[in-house]
Amino acid sequence: MVNLRLPFRFFAAVLLALAAHAGAQSTAPTLLVVGDSISAGYGLARGEGWVDLLAARLAEQGRRERVVNASISGDTTAGGRARLPALLREHRPSIVVIELGGNDALRGGNLQATRENLDAMVAAAQAARAKVLIVGMKVPPNYGPAYARTFDAVFTEVAKARHAPVVPYVFAGFGEDLTQFQADRIHPTAGAQQRILDNVWPALLPLLAKR
């Protein structure tokens, strides 16, 4: 006689394991990255971007955060502001990393509008009970010292007003080294992605859930 109880027990165990895995996934805190091409990994192979490296580091350290990369190449603070409410509803993140503003400046945009958009994004994320990390950028010197100073201040001023941590310059330590950038001199190479992560990590670490 064929023993049908063994297969049943086997499949029941598999189903229970899958349910447990799904439950763990659903309860894992979400880290949402809302950025532009720098975080979207423009010009890089899949898995090479700093956000991918962040996800790998979290997993290696046994941390619970699930990383969702909602970055879009070419995005601005206005675009991020428009997209954020839906992202907050969908993912209910515990942490939101905002890396936007570079395209605003490259287009010579109104920096008061940039400040207002960034401030609105931080406020919305905090209202959704998420911790926020602001990641800043700098503009090339040909934009003029006054514009550059005003742009630099946007990130720190919003961070101070909203009591949020900030990475003042995501390319700190290598931004002047053209060997770390692709041919367009804007987007970092695969080899520079670890340096981006290392710039972000110290400010992000205090926001992570306890292991």
C-alpha cells in the first residue's frame, strides 16, 4: 500500500516554510530610496549601484531592512515630491533616503523651489512615521560661486529645519577625480559605488533597526 501521509506531511512543511518566509518579508522594515540617476545606477550593470551594495551590506550584517529603490534617472525634486505620496502608501517605509536636487541645479532651476520641494518630501515622509536621510550634491564651479553656495545650503538647511540627518556631499573624497566617473563626467563608475555607500553609511547607520 502506498503511504500517502508522507507526501502530505512534506507538502505541508513546505507550505508552512513558505508562509513563514512570506511573513518575515512582510514584517521586515522597508528602506525606501528616492533618487535620480546617481541612485538608479545609470550606466552600470545590474547589481553594481550603491543602492544594490547597500542591500548586500544590510544582508551581510544580518539586518532586517528590505531595500526598495524607487530612483529614476533624470528625476528632480519636483518629480520626487509628486511621486512620494504613492510610494509611502505602497511601501510604508521605516526609512526614506532622499537623493534628489542634482538635476534641479544642472538645469539652472529656481533653488527656492528646490528647497520647498525637498522640505515637503521630508515632511511627508516624517508624517508617515518614517525616518529620513537627506543626501546632498554639489554643482560644478562654472555655475558661479553664489549659485553653488545657495545650492549647497539647501540640503543642510532643510535637514536642520526638519531635524533630519544629512550627507552634505555624496561624492565627498572623490568628486574631483575624473577617473571615478564615466565618460559624461557626471555619473560615477562601478568602482566608485562603494565610496558612495561609505559616504552614506555613517549617517544611515543610526536610523537602522536594532539587530
